[in-house]
Amino acid sequence: MTLQYYHGIGFWLWFQTIGLLYSSLFTSNIQAANKFIYQPPNLGTEIHRIGGAVRHSNIIAKYKSSTTNTNPFFITKILHKSIKVQVLAPQHVALTSNNQPRLYWYLQPKVCYLQVFQIKLAQSSEPLLKLQLPILSNGGIQLIDLAKYGIILQPNKIYHWQIALVEKLKPVSQYKTLQPIISQGKIQFVANNSIFNNAKPDERPYLAASQGFWYDALDGVSRLVNQDDRKSYWHTQRAMLLEQVQLEDAAAYDRKMATK
């Protein structure tokens, strides 16, 4: 046997060892991520998400018949949790690796209010995009694709985005919403060539969540809800993700959909 032969064998064994180590690391990362554990990025602890709730006319009518207190602001306090809209975002600045992400929110079914979407830079007063969305009485998980509107997020900049519910004005309505009811979240685009970008569609949400990319995880599992044959399974998986950041109403909606 020549020395060159042994060198060749040694290189082959080294290459195989490195390949096995990488494969083991990749597999263990996926197995760990498959628990769908969201690991928030280390960006501080300030709470940013704002939840929205508006009054319901049927509850107002019932309340008015049982009390002499007709102060609209008192009624607003009583009915604060009657109707809900909630951006699907954690209570901190959440990350995306996509500079044209899809953003999601939950709207309580059978709520017939105008929806107004807006996104802007954190330090700006001018929105990059503001538009009125159709009234959707079926509610549930809603989305907007920023790519369809040509919106491109700048790297490492923080953006505020929000959904406002605006009640349709009636000819005579003492108890119309005095101000839009707003649910707001924050998003930051971080360019990332991490392993989850090249993962399979049914692995990507788990890996994204484990690496702190909330919006990638949510979008990945939401696409599977809409495209995969195992809709019930993915509804449950999305509910698990939402529950980790206290989005209980949206999670309850998903769990209900999983039973259908």
C-alpha cells in the first residue's frame, strides 16, 4: 500500500465523520424544534402588543334595559371584552427573515366592522401603507401580504403595524364607537441565512420558532393550514404556537377549527 493510498483513506474517513456530525446536529435541531417551542429573541422585555375590543350593540341593548346608567364610557368599560381583534404577534418586537412578510391577525367571527390596516416605521408619523379592508363576517385568522403592495422592510428597522376596527356610522346611534379600536404589534426584519430557510415546509415553522423568528414560524404553519391535507393537525400546531405568547382567543379559534 502506498502512502498516498493511506492519505486518501484518512481523508475519506474524516469527510464521512464530518458529514455524520452535521447530519446528527441537523436532525437533533429538527427534533428539538418539532416540539414547536418559540424562543423569543433577546431584544428586551418591553411590552409592545396592544389588544383591541369593541362594544356589541346587542349587549348594549340588554345592558341599557337593566340599568339607568347610560354613560357611553361606563358601558365601554363594562363591554371591553365583548368583541375582539388581535394582531398575531408577541408582546415584544418580533423578528422576520422576510423583507416582505405576510402579517396575520384574529378577528372574532360575526363582527361586521370596517378593518383598517396600517404599517409604519417606529419613528415615523407617516404610514408606508394604509388601506381599508373588506368587512368579513366569518372572521377568524386574517392576513395581508406586504409583497402584493410593494412594501419592503429595511433591515434592522422596527416597524409598527396595526389593525383598527371602525364601526359603520348609523343615522342615529348614541353608542357608536367614538374611536377606532386598535390592535398593534411590532416587527423587525433581520436578514438570515439560517438552516430553516432551506428546510422542508413541514419542518420550517418549528426551526423558525426555535431560532426566534416569530413571523416566519407563524407564516409557515399558516401556509400548511391552508395547503396541507392535514388541516386539523396544523390548526392544532398553530394553536400551540399562539398559546405560548398568550394569544388565547386566536388559539381557541384554531382548536375549534381542528375539530371540524
